Amino acid sequence: MKKSTIWTIAVVMGLSFLGLLYVQLSYIEEMAKMKQEQLDESVTRALYQASHNLELNETLRYLEKDVNDVERRAYTQDSTIVDGISGSIQQSHEFAVSADDGTVYSAFELKTYATKPPTIPKAIIMKNDNSSLAEATKSMQEIVRTRYVYQKALLDEVVYNILYTASDKPLKERVNFKLLDTDIRSALQDNGINLTYHLIVATADGREVYRCPDYDEKGSEKTYTQTLFRNDPASKMGVVRIHFPEMGKYIYSSVRFMIPAIIFTVVLLVTFIFTIVIIFRQKRYTEIKNDFINNMTHELKTPISSISLAAQMLGDDSVPKSPQMQKHLGGVINDESKRLRFLVEKVLQMSMFDRKTVSFKKKELDLNELLEQIASTFTLRVEHTGGKIYTEIEAIDSAIYVDEVHFQNAITNLMDNAVKYRKPDEPVDIHIRTWNDGDKLCFSIADNGLGIKRDNVKKIFDKFYRVHTGNVHDVKGFGLGLAYVKKIINLHEGDIKCESELGKGAKFTITLPVLKEE
């Protein structure tokens, strides 16, 4: 499958997963927003109802008190007048309400009825029955009106006391805090809210007069406020504030069922990304494997061809075989056999490392001496290019405990790369330096060769990876050298890093612990 096809599928699937995740998160946000709005509306309604009940209770309390007081100050006076000449009887009722200082708020007099002895026969009385009925109805209306005036006088007195007496009292004397708490809790439950809340009552100017015993600042970011005694003067009003410490849990409890869906979506998205990464990695490994097979075929073909040609010449009777010729052909066969064996062993070594079956034969060595020895071995090859090897031995504590063969091979690979990847027709200079860094022993190998692109630096330690050199094929190899070096350094509990810039050479720095013999 082409890489572009894989990328297209990956982008489409990735966008689909992200879109699904976005829709789910948006749904959760909308649900939480609706729940918050419902809570705000219910709490506001409950607080209004509780404050209204508080005012009703105060009014009822004053009504009971003041009505009793006013009725105690009210008095009535009855009088009866008998007219001896006409024989009529007139009764009157006088009502009055007065203050404690004697001031009369309301007074009225009612003449209930006037009558005289009947002097007319019953038949005539029945004839005038309509006028008597009208007079009785008028008398009853007067009684009802008088009673209304009397009750209105009482209510006027009560309202006067409530308006001008109750508001003069301090807020903490006007509010029964336990009753207010009970009313708020009951109103919240009536509106479907069964949450723990914390309560504060304060005056209009912000002075706190009551705080619930278990008050906690947690969750006070969202506070609900309701004015108490709204019809009083502004300075006499009160304010009740409540907040819910567990409001977040309450809000998101309604969308809790969406959490598993989001988790599954995220798991699918991560799995999909991991799968795409594996696909690209496998595709890269396939390409690397194909390159490795091509390189290996080419590398093995050369010594095999040389050995085959030398063997044919030895077996061809038509070719004169002088002692010098036989020695030369034998040397070719021997050298190419060694080369072939070296290539096969390099592949087998990496296979052994993959199976983790390698075993080291460690012994104590001096790093300074080992590097100088290897530098001496490469001196002829470097000087042949016109360059030189420079050594700076600065490490004082240079004892290491390593496998001599593998560790020497790792350093040799670095030196060999410095020579192979030099600039064409230019001398190569190699700088070797050792130093101590605390309890670490460090050394570096730097050259002035072709260098490596920054994008490729992080890949050079991958197995089978080789930096592309365009149409230049004069550098042979399997792409196993640096992978082998990194494996050896890591197995010796060390670390290797590369610093390089294209056209300016490369520098490999190795850090090792100062190992002691176990």
C-alpha cells in the first residue's frame, strides 16, 4: 500500500474520531449548562419562597400581637333613650380605639333602631310590612359597615406598627435563623434539590450577622443571594447568601453515563494512532530490510566472485601457475574468505543481541591506552588521505571494566566510519579526547568529514539504517555498525550521542561509568 493511501486513511479516521470526541464533549457541556441553569432557577425560586415565608411569619406574628393589643385598647359604650311622650325607644352603640397615651384613632356611634308601641291593628301592620323590612335591612347594613370600620381601624393600627416599629429592630432580632434555614431546606427539597448548602445572613451594608456552624469556603465561587424584607427602607433590608460545596458533583452527575463513552472513544483513538504508527514503522522496516538484503547481496557477491575467480584460475591448466601466482591467488582467497567471514559474523552478532544471548568476558582495561592503540592502528589509513589523528588524553581515572573484543570493535567502527565518510579528495582529521566528569569517564571521536543532516542524526543508531548519499555507492556496509556500537555501549551501562552538521563532520561522545571489577 502506498504511503499516501495510508496517510489519507489515517487522516480521515483521525478526524472522524476527533469529531466524535468533540460531539461527546459538546453534549456533556450542554447538559452541564442546562443542569446549571435548572439549579440556578430552582435555587432562586426556593430562596424567594423562603424570604417570602419569613416576611409572612413576621407579619403574622405582629398581627397576632398587635390585634391583641389593639383589642385591649378598644372599648364600647352603649346607651338607651326612652321617649315617654311618644313611647319610642332609641338605642346607640359607640366604639373607639385609643393609643396608650389616650389618643383616639377611630370612634363612631351607631343608632341601631327606634321603635314605638303598636297602635294599629295587625291587619294594618301587615299592610305596612314593606317599610318595616326596609328599615330592618338598612339597620343590618349599618351594623356590617360599622363592623368593617372597626376592623379596618384595627388593621390600620397593626400596619402602622409593622411599618414603623418592626423595621427599627436589628436584623438578628427580626430573623429566626433556624426557621429560615428550615424554610430554605424545605423549599429546596420542594424544587428537587437535596444538596448540602452553607448559609450566611448579612445586613445591607455587608455586616455578617449569622453564619451556619459547618460553614466552609469550599465551593463559594458560585453564591446565590436573596434580599430579605424587600419593602423596608434600603438600610433596613437584609441579605441571605448560600453556596453548595458539592455543586460540581451535582451538575456532572447527570452526564456521568457519558464518561464510559468518552473513555472508549479515547481508547479507540489511541489504539488507532498506535496502529498507524506500527504500520508506518513496519513499512519503514520493510524498506530497510529490502535495502539490507540488496546491500548484503552486493557485499557478499564481491568476495564470493573473487574467491570463485581465484579458484577457477587455480583449476585452469591453461593458465601458467608460477609460485608467485599461486601465492597471490592463495592470498586473494584467504583475504576474501576473511572478509566474507567478517560480514557473516557481523550479521550473526546483531542476531545474538536481538535474542539477548550474548555473554561478555569483562576485564579491567585502561581507556587511554586502548584509544591510543586503536589510533595507532588507523594512523596509516588516515595519513594516506593526507590527514592526521590528534589525541587529547585528559582523563586521570581511566580504568574501565569491559569486554575487550566487543568494546574494541565498537571504537573501531567509529574510527572506520570517520575514514569512510570523509569528503572526497580532502584529508580527514580525527580528534580523540578523554576526560573525567564526576564519577563518569568520557571520550569523544570527532572528524571533519561529510557530516550528517540533523533529521538523520536521530536515526543513525537504528538497525539497518544508512544515510542516503545520492548516487555515491563507494561506501559499503549493512547499516549495522552504529547499531552495534550503541548496543555495546548500552550493555556496558554507558551512553552515546552524536552531534553533527552536514558538511562539517560528526562528533560521537561516549559516557561510561568508572567500572570496578565485580
